[in-house]
Amino acid sequence: MPQVTRRDFLKIGAAGTGAAGLTALGFDMAQAVAAKQSFHIAGAKESHSVCPYCAVGCSLVAYTKTNSDGTTQLLQIEGNPDSPVNEGRLCPKGATAMQLATSARRVENPMYRAPGSDKWQQMTWDDMLNKLAQRVKDARDATFVAKDASGNTVNRTEGIAFAGGAAFSSEEGYFATKVMRGLGLVHLEQQARV
Ligand code: SF4
């Protein structure tokens, strides 16, 4: 990189950030233009989504490209500037949304740690769903209340609580509520209120 004297620097400043000044500072304008043209989201497909982390519901834009082998590669996730909710901004948690898909530390299978154990073991989705279903049934059977202390029929499950997630759509929220009420749950909560 060429040496720039203080006088050179002032001259560059007077000329603004024009090409001559940038070249004097060692920047290659041709390279800069080429770099801009190869910007890593250039030509990428733009998809809209919602941050899954909290009830604010900030809008996201995900940029993807299709590789030559047909696979889809996620290039970038950022705040959606057109959203009236976040106007392109994301909090530090939302700004890491891309790591949900790309982090090398992402857990991709159900993990189970038996009571008293200090080890996690990988399970199949089928085995984990069966285990969860069995736990729900056991807890419901053990805590179901058919009549309250005054003899009123209540048919409620007091031993299970349910909390909905911030990324629930209205339909998912409706469905989850129906299922939980069907099981007799009375303790229902939503992250939006937490
Ligand atoms: S970006 Fe932050 S504030 Fe917005 S929804 Fe995600 S977690 Fe909530």
C-alpha cells in the first residue's frame, strides 16, 4: 500500500471520496466494483418469514440460492425493512436467526436424558413422540379431577400446563388450544403474555 502523507490525506479529503482519492489510499476501484457485483446475495431468492423467538413478531427476509446439485443454500437472514413491526431492525437474538439453520452446534435429533442420568442419548422422532404421548397420558390419568370438592362435575387435568410459542399462527394456536382443552387442561398460557 502506498504511503499517504498528511498533506495527501487532506487533498484526498478535499476531493471527497472520489476514485482518485480511493486509489491514492490503495483501494482498487475495479476490484471494488467487481466485489460489489459479486455481493453474496446478488440474484438470490428472497423469502419472507417471522422471527420465532418472541411475541414481537419481527419480520425477516431470508436469501437463498439453488446450487448446481439442486440443493438450497441459505445465504443470509435480515430484518425486513417493509415490516411496520420492526422496519428492518432485529434485536441481537433475532439477528442470530440464521444460526438456527446453519450452526454447527444445532441439535438435529430429539435428545433424551433419563431421570438421574448425566448423559443425553439420541432418539428417533417416533420413539420420542411415543414417550411424550405416554407421559401425557400418565400425568393426565394421575391428576384428572372429575368432580371438585363441592361435588360439581369439572373433568379437568390439573397436572399438565401448556405454553404456546411466539411463532404460532392463529390456526396453530386454535388447534393447540382445542387439543389441550380436549385433554382437560385448564392451565394454558402463551408466550405473548409472558
Ligand atoms: S427480533 Fe428480537 S424482538 Fe423481534 S421477534 Fe425476534 S426476538 Fe423478538
